[in-house]
Amino acid sequence: MEKLLSIFNALDWLVGGLSILVGLYMQNWWLVAGGALGLLAAYFKPAVIIKNKLEKKFLRKKAKTDDSGAALAEDTFYAQVLGSAAGEVAEPEPVVPQAPRAYPDPLPAYAGIYLSSSRHNRVQLQHLRLVSETSAGVPTGKTPPLFY
């Protein structure tokens, strides 16, 4: 950051000096005044002043406090709430293996399913496996109404 500020300061001096020279050559007094203001700004270095003030405000160090008593009190409180004494590690309960759930009843048959012939419907009735193999074909006869 310091190197960048020094580069910009040198650039301020260069642009201010060139502005005065070009303004004198062209006899443009506004350009001369702008160059003089640029040289004045390069002399006072406002970017460095602003950077130092921001560093003082945001990077100031806080006074260190001893909060070990508060931390110990918090640890004791949480240990009491959770049911173990302070500094004591509770042993985990043993894991009991459980048998997988069994579903003795078969799935009910849903014979009233109708899938429309829309190109957006990629699911086919035969792939749902909700009806028996014999009725899994394309429905025949009158098609039920479409609900949108």
C-alpha cells in the first residue's frame, strides 16, 4: 500500500507540473489553475492523511482484559445444564444395532393412474411399478380428462 501511495504521489506531481506547462503554452489560465491545485494536493498528500486516520480509527488495539473467570463460569454453567461436572468428559452411550424396518404389506394397486401423452411427461405407466404387469400397458378406450 505504501508503494502504491508513493507512485500516486509522484503521478500527482507529474500531472500537476504538466498541466501548468501545457496551460502556459496554450495560455489557458483555467488549466494553469488546475495544475496549481494539483501541485498543492501533491504537496499535502491527502491520500496518506486519510489512510492514517482510517488506520487509527479501525485498527486501534483494544485493551486486553482477563476474562478467564467469566469463561470458567460459562463452562461450569454449561456443564451443569448438560449434566456433567466441570472438566469431566461424559462417556458416549453404546450404539445398539437395530434391525432394518420390514414392511409386510404389499403396496396397494393404483389402477386409476393415467399419464398424458404430453411430450413433457417422460414417465411411463409401465415404469411406475404400482400396478400389476398385465395392466401396465397403455390405457385403452376412452381417455380420462386432463387436469391442468
